[in-house]
Amino acid sequence: MDKLTVRDADVAGKRVLVRVDFNVPIEDGKVKDDSRIRASIPTIAYLLDQNASVILMSHLGRPNGKIVESARLRPVAERLSALIRRHVPVTGDAIGIGTTDAIARLKPGQLLMLENLRFHAEEEANDPAFAKTLASYGDLYVNDAFGTAHRAHASTVGVPKLLPAYAGLLMELEIRNLSALLESPGRPFAAVIGGAKVSSKLAVLEHLMTTVDTFLVGGGMANTFLVAKGMSVGKSLLEKDRVEDAARILAAAESAGVQFLLPTDVVVAKEVTRGAEHKTVLAHKIPNSWSVVDIGPATRHTFEEALEPARTIFWNGPLGVFEVPTFGDGTRSMARYLARRAETGTTVVAGGGDSVAAIEELGLASKFTHISTGGGASLEFLEGKELPGIAVLLDRPEPAKPAPVAPVAATRKPAAGSKQKTPAVR
């Protein structure tokens, strides 16, 4: 998958519509985690340096087509302003006369952010008229929002069908690193998969089965696999309708010679709340009235041992109820271990909201080879799906093949005994 990037576009003096993913957590009017904002800065800085007028587009939350004051992008713009040390104004609406006027006044080298796209239901509906209005604001389009590339919305698919469309520098980085996992991972290749539900990870497990050498599974989804192996998980989160699928995955791994590790000990709690009574038990001895909330210390050790030979590691999803600090030890331990491995040269790629949150919380992001900004998008990419927000971007032309060289006519030698005529010189 080779797409033209912003480096291939002539942007000087032009208005560039940039789809970014600024769907970030906000508390008390302040951005709590700015990692997605920081990830977009290389593309923004490049365009400004090239003397383009930059118009940023993003969504925030799920306002369902209505104006929701808590979902306004002003706190995001304030954080971006602080990071790039220049004022980033926000329009009052994504479209309308005020927005048209603001864009008309925008000069090369200046920056503007449109208000939350999802204040309009037409965004998620990929409404052609809404897309046409957005497209009228720019001369060309750049998608740097990998986290929304799996959504066929107006700003990710509708607009790039109307303008020359390029990949941003973050999008380029995401495609390169995730493609490498599927096409040419260093071996052995291990995948650490966590999260609440096995249903959201089944396709990834199946698609990676031919590529991965070792799977390590934790989090709530591990309970369904434990039940598929005949164990009881008490009051734990369980997808009963996925037990057969889990059994099929286990059988496929055994048939393919893929190591598939599940927790051997777990932390259980009477209630999945802060301060609840909890203890560590063997995975096959989970009490009926308790819930699994984390992997146990023996499992952490076993998982790390299994990962030692790996030259490539992919991690998606927490290994416990990470949002309750007491039950986040397994997730934090994995984050620290993988950071150490990345520092020693192992390729370590992480994706998924809570696992990335653990990495960010511990200040380890810079140590990883790559941290994907897209949870659902990275999973669908690794499932082998074509992401609509990427497919619509311009493909890099195939390099021209050299013209075939005409064969040189062989010189016929005179037959033995014959006389070769010499042409007369005139």
C-alpha cells in the first residue's frame, strides 16, 4: 500500500484541508491526554513551513448531529496553540457564512480549525452536499487521521473524492509500521492481545494466525477462552455466545503450531470497584462469586518469558480492568517490559486506547517503536480490511519500466571458401 503523501503535493499558497483526529479526553475544560494532538504536529508544521493555508477538521465525542457545548473543540485548539506556540482560532461552526468568511481571510502560513464536524449529522452519513461544502474550503486534501480511517464519513471519504487527496505524515507512519507487521515482521513475532471482549478481536486473531508465532491473551476476553477450555470464571465478564469461536481459535492455533498462552493465575475481586476485596488465585480455581480483574504475578512472569525470543511484538488491549488502579498492575507491568524490549532493539508496536493510556501514563511512549493512534482502525487494518479513508487517497504511480533494448542483429560470417565482397568506395 503506497500512497502519495503531503510531501508529493505542491501546497505553497494553497488552502489545504487537513482531517486530523483530535477526539481526545477532556476534563474540566482541559485536554487530559494530548498524544493525538502531538502526533499531528509534524504534518501541520510541514504545511505551514511550505506556506500553505491550513484548515483543520476533526470530530470530538458523539454529539449525534447536535450542538453539545462540552464537545466544542476550543480546549483542543488551546492545547494545540500551546504546543506549536501560535494562536489557533476555531470557527463557530464547521460550515456557514462565518466559516466561509474566516477561510477567505486566511493567509498563507496561517492556521484555522473548524468546529466539531459531528455537530452535523451529515458528517457521519457521508452526505454529498455536506462533503461538497467542506471541499469548497480547500484546494487539496490531506488525511492525517488514521484513527478515523475505518469510517466512511464525509470528511474521510466524501471530501477526498472531490479534491486531490494525500496522506499526512502520521498516516504515512501508521501505514508503514502496521503494514510491516503483516508483510515482513522480524521473527519470532508475538502478539499480546487484551481488552474486554473476544468478539472485537476474533478477526484479528484469525488473520494473524498465519503470521504470528505466539499469542498471549489477557483481559476480560481471556475468560471466554478459559471457559472454552472447560474452566469456570465465576461472575467474570463472559461472552457465552463466543465460547465456540474461542474453541475454534484454540484448535486453529494448535493445528498451525502457534503458541497460545492464557493466564495461569488471576486477580479476582468481589466487586469490580475501587477498594474492593481482592486476591490472587489459580485460573482453574476462580470462586463462583468473584470476578477476574487482572492477570496474576505468575502469568506476568510466564508472559515475559514467552516474549523473550520475540523480535517483533504487537500489543493491543489492557490485561485487566485498567481503569481501576488496583487492577492495572498487569497492564502497567507489560508496558514497562515492552518499553525495555524496544530499547534493546526489538520492534514493539502498540495500539488500543487503554493499553496506550497505560504507556502514556507511565511516560514510556517515546521508548516504543510505534504507538498507533487508532484503536479500531489499527485492528481493522490488521484484520486485512481495506480502510475507506486510506483507499480513497491517491496511489503512488508505479515506477516506469525501462524500454526494452532492441536486439543487435548478428553479423553473418561468410561461408567457408566464399569470397566476401568489399563495397566500392565512391
